[in-house]
Amino acid sequence: MPLRPDMEPAEFLDILRRRKWMILFTILLVFFGATLYCVLASDLYQSTVKIRIIPPAVPEGMVRSTVNIGTKDRLAIIKQDILSTGHLAAVIGEMNLFKERRKGVFGGSPVDIMRKRITMELDRSNTFTLSVDHENPQVAMDVVSRLSSYLIEQNTKTREAATQGTTQFLES
């Protein structure tokens, strides 16, 4: 019986009554599938670090700023740097991650799997959260620590270069 716009509630109940076994088996199948997934899926632990971006503080009266990069744009640059293939491959090799995947037992490249497990979100105006998921909580903590220290090192090098450039400009 096709659905019509002028159907009565009793007709809807009749449809449900006739299809009760199909509805019941569908619900049971979904419940069984969800239970099976929960039992067989491995646990993932998440390690998180919050990083605050502090913009350079040069008095506007001395030198007018020529850099107009907003926090969202800066976060996109940072995310691209952290998720680069070379950097993630170095972290995977250094920390000896995904040994079984590198041997070809499982499908998918370790770098792609690592990319899917890293999340970066902008929290407030000048802070963002870097999170890493892994089966081992200690490894998750070590990876997020390694990524955040790399990010801070790169930021320090960039600021030093900018400071030297500003110093040379002011001296001249």
C-alpha cells in the first residue's frame, strides 16, 4: 500500500503491524552489529595539549607591522607544517610506530593513519588544541609531546629570524 497524503493514523498502524517482524529484525541486527563493534574495536586513548599563540609585541609607534596574518590563517599554516608527510614520517620512524603496518600486514600508509589520528582545533582567540589518538596511552602522550615541542621549536626559530631582521632594519 503506497503512502498517500490523506492517510488516517489507523492506516499507519496497520502498516507497522504488517511489517513488525522486518522492523524487529532490523533493530536486532543493528544492535548486534553495534555490540560486536564495541567488543572487537580496540581502545583509543587521546592525549591533548593546549598551545597559546602570542602575537609579537612591537610598539606600533616604532615600527608599523607588515604582517597581517590572523590566528586562523596561522593555525592553518601550523597544521600544514605538523601534518606534512616528511615530518610525520620522521616522527613515526623516531618513535617506532605502526610496525605491523610498515611490514604490509594492514592496508593504508602509516602517515595517512597518523594524519587521521591528529586533530587541531582553535579554542579561543589565541589558543588551539593539539590531540593525538593511539592504542597505547603512553605513546599518545609521547607523540603529542613531540609534535608540540617541534611546533614550539619552529616558532622560536621563526621569531628569532624576524627579530634579527627587525634589529638589522632598526640599526640601518
